[in-house]
Amino acid sequence: MAPSRGPATGWCHDKREARVTTIIVVTIIVVTLLGRTEAKGDGMADNRFVGRERELAMLDERYGRDDQQTIVVYGRRRVGKTSLIRRFSQDKPTLWFTASERSDENNRRELALATARFFGEPDPIGAPPAWLDLLRYIAEKGRSFGKFIFVFDEFPYAAQAEPSLPSAMQIVLDHDFAEAGVFTILCGSNQGFMESEVLGSSSPLFGRRTAQIKLKPLPMAEAIELMPSNAAWQERFEYYAALGGTPYYLRQLAEGESFAGNMTALCFDELGPLFDEPAMLLREELREPNVYRSVLEAIAHGETKAKGIAERAGIAATSLQFYLKTLEELGLARRDLPFGDRSAKSKKSQYYITEPFFAYWFRFVAPSIGAIERGDGDAAAQLGTEGEVFDTYVGQQFEGICQQWMLTERRAGRLDILPSQVGKWWGNDPALREQADIDLIIEDDINGKMIFGECKWRNSLNATEAADLLRHRAELIDGPTDRQFYLFTKCEVPSIDGVTVVQAETMFGEH
């Protein structure tokens, strides 16, 4: 019996295998549904799903609409994009396809197979159809199927293998998917690609998205839920300073283990799941991973200005901006300017590693790779889990946590200010003839208010002296005269007139 040709697809189904294949398909669907019910997150034994209420609410609201929706979800690797979409789609019919860094033909073949199984068709045989035909087939089957979600995960991989894919997707979104009412989610980890080739004005897909989510790591207030329940308040700050709010990293933590024990097992053991994680991600994402590694190592060791980064990394200053820009697109680095300086060409720029785990890894793990591989991981871990150098590192991350906390207080209605600009300041103090900085500044242009904050992760502190210095430095900043002052501390300090003192232990309550 000759094989039959599927509608408008260009590939064949073998009718002789239809019955057997259908049985297999049913089995696969049952296993998949059970898997979605039991396994949340990233497929780890830890199945807790934390946060993302706003994103889930938006997705549910969009799904409830009658018209065709195209949602773009993007963010760097391990941040929880797939977990979010799985959570949203767990009780909805979903055609899920994840592209890979294989050939274009392999990606088309895998989507053809996933499509056939989703719609209960026999497995396709022969060469897979072109993208346009394949996507149109999904729409054609969808018209009679009813409402469903089509997830195209890691879209950049497929589009880079076949540059015509965005144009094909644009055609079906404008016509076929719109008529069929397909709820489409385009997802990707390559932030630069998603912003330029999917959301960018020069992309064929420009204007097609009906909503977008740039997924970021969890704030500390939510990340705490993924930390060991036995972690004391100080360890919670240390965990966040070391691992940030990336769910995948936090799910590796062993319940009942100490901070030092967990970090030693995860990072300072060559068999640990995070031992080579940043280096591996650089190798997967970038063509010159060793150069980017050198740049990140330079920043992690305190070089924040372009000249110092280039010199320590051993690369030409003229080439540095390309690498820094790429790291910014990946969400791994950021360029900061002093508060109030908005010049794109400012010479006061400073660069920082955005992701805490990358900052931690390049500061403490990367320099100890040789020792770890020789079996001296326990000794290497001491520097990265205790002592003055580690406390200094946590103090640097503490500044970002304090900023998070202030913005969370604002959203909860406990802070009477509407931020128009948030940042930090550094520059010259002419009165004291020294370089100075202010850890946190929030300005409210509408209501004419400013907040100045100092963050001190120290075991002891002269709070009055710190508050007086903060007030003095605030005079160096132009802006509204209605000013509030905050002092964030690790240690307990007495109250100070005119200053709100926030002790770290009280910031996120008991969990």
C-alpha cells in the first residue's frame, strides 16, 4: 500500500503503522501529562515552584481572550523560562517543541514529529517539510482541534540555523494562526537575538507579539523559599550573594546542610553540579569563551573601569566594548553611571557582573580550579565561604539586595515614594578632598522626594558616624530638598534621629 501524503506538508504518513503508532502516541501523552503534574521547575527532585505570580496572571489573562495571541518569553539560561511556561500550560493542551543547535532539517523533523503526536497522527516519514508548510499544517489541524498552546522553545537556535524562519513565522502569525486562534509562545535564552531578531524593529516579527516577558532571577524575598529551611538569616544573605535568584542553582541546595557545606559540594568539588557551570555556559553561548572569561575574571577581581578591565584581561582596549556589549546582551554584565549622569559617552562608566553566581564563581571558584582538581577543594572553599574577603564580597552584593528591598517596600505600599530614577553615586568630595560614594539613591521627580541609603555589611559599626557621612555626601547631589535617609546594617545598632535603620535580620521576616 502506498503511503499517503499529509495535507499541505510534503511529508508522508504510513497508514500500515497508524494503529500501532496511535497506541504509542496515547502512551506518550499520558506520560507527558503525568510528568507535568508531578515535576515542576527544571526537572529536579525539588518540585517547588516559587514566585512568578504577575507573569502567570498575565499569561492566564491573555489565554482567556478570544483572539490570537503571540507571547515572547526570554531571559538568560537557568532563570526558569521553561518552568514558568510549564506551570502556565500544565492544565491546557500544549504542542511543545524545543529547538536545538542541530541542523535545520533535524529541527524541522523534530517539530513534524511533535506535531503529529500532538494531533494523534501517525509518525511522519521522509524529508520534513519547509518551515512555512510545517507551521501552516499546525494551523490547519488547529482549526478543528480547538484552542491549544504552541510553545516554540529556544526559537533562536532554529532561526539561526535557517534565517528564513522569522519570515515564515510572520506569515503564519498574520494569517494562518490568526484564523485558527493559536496561542503562540516564542521562547529563547539568547537575549540579544530575541530583542533584535524577534522584538526589534528590523525583524519580520516586529509588531506581532501581543505581550512579552523578560524573565529575571527571583528577588531575595522569593528566593528564600528555595533555600534550606534550616538556613539562619545570615546564611540566607550569603546564599543569595553566592547563587542569586536563579531557581536552577537554588534547587541544588541540600536540605539540612550548612552554607559552607552546600557551596563546597556544589562548586568546590569537580563532581559538583555547579563546578564548571559558568565556563560551560560561556562555551555554549559564545565563540570566544576564553576572552569573555578573562573579561569576567577581571571584573570579579575589582576592575570596574574599561581601561583596567582591558589591561587585566590582556585584550586591546579598542576591542573591549564589543565583548562588554555582548555580556550585557546576555544579562551577565551591566554598565553603571553615577546617579544623575545620563550621558551615553560618559567616561565615568563602571562595569559589574549582573548575575551573583557568575560574580561569585569568577571571584572564588575560577582561581581555585587547579587546587580543586587536585583534591584540595575543601581548602579552596574556605576563602569562598568565610573570612574577610568573603564578607567583603557579600557586602558588595548586599547593596543590590537593599535596593531590591526598597523597591519591594514601594510596591507593597509601605514606602511613600514613586521612583523615577534609582541608582548609586560615586565621585569627588571637594570638602573632604577624597573620592566618595553613596550606595543607594532613589529620586521621585513627581512628588519631589529623594532617598539616600548606606549599606554596611559589617560585624560592628559606628552608626552615628555613618549616618553623618551619608547626610554630608547627600549634599553633593542636586535634587529635591525633601530627603530621607536609610542605614542598612548587618549588625544591630541604636536608633538615629532622622535616619531609618534597617537591620538585615529583619528585612525578609521569618520563613
